[in-house]
Amino acid sequence: DPETAERAAKARWHAGDAGRPVSGECCELESVHALPAPCDAECSADCEAALRFLRDRELVIENLDDDAFNPTVHDAISAEEVAQHFGWTYEGPGGSQTDVPRAARALDRLCSDRRVVCFTRPRVRRTERGEIRLYCTPQHLERLSALLEEDAVVA
């Protein structure tokens, strides 16, 4: 429940993180936002919707694009893009927020069931730092791998 989550977050904040000590300027927790975890049926429905979206998207890419290695074609998709596609949002402190954790939860569950594969790569936009986690179906990954192998043999 939200109250228990808030108390746990405050306790973690007060304990601090040994890897990232809190500076002397930081003295008070300003806000905590907690959402109830979805039930298993909701999570299963999210998983099926996300998998269907991935398959449909990959089918369109494979059927409409002549050059599979065209730099404008994305080989995998992020949890943020999945959440935006479905319009998954929640009301946060600053208003409506894209519910990326909901999409990531569904995609990670699909990964653990081996229905989807995931990998990380560095962010490519100038304003972004760090890595991004991307997802695709094993079939799409196999197709792209086969195309890479064919390209290596031809070269």
C-alpha cells in the first residue's frame, strides 16, 4: 500500500546509500510517489499486449523495408516507446507521466519467459547519457543475425 511504500522509501533515504553519500546540503525528503503493484491478471494482459505490439511492429519492418540495416529503422524498442504507444500513464507529482515502469515490468516478464530478448546499448542522442535497454522478439533477432552473417559472407 502507498503508506507502507512511503515509510520504506523514507527509511531507505534516511539510511543512505554507501555508494552515494548524501551531501550536507541535503536535509529533508521532499516527496515520495508510490503506485500499487498490478495484480497478476493485469500484468499478464500487459505482457500479451506488449508482445503483440512487438510482433506487429517487427512484421511491418520486415515487410516494408528493403534495407534491414537502414539506420532509420530501429531494430528493437524501449519500454518508454511501448508505454507511449499504449498511452500508459499515471498521475505523478508533476502531473501525468508516461508509465515506463509498467511497460518495463511487462517486457522484463516476457524476457524471463523467453518470449522476448533484451539488450542494452549506449544512448545515441547527444543530450542523453548512459545506456538504454531495448527489446525485440527472438525471431526478429535471429532474422537480423542471419542478415549480418549473409552480409559478412558476401563481403
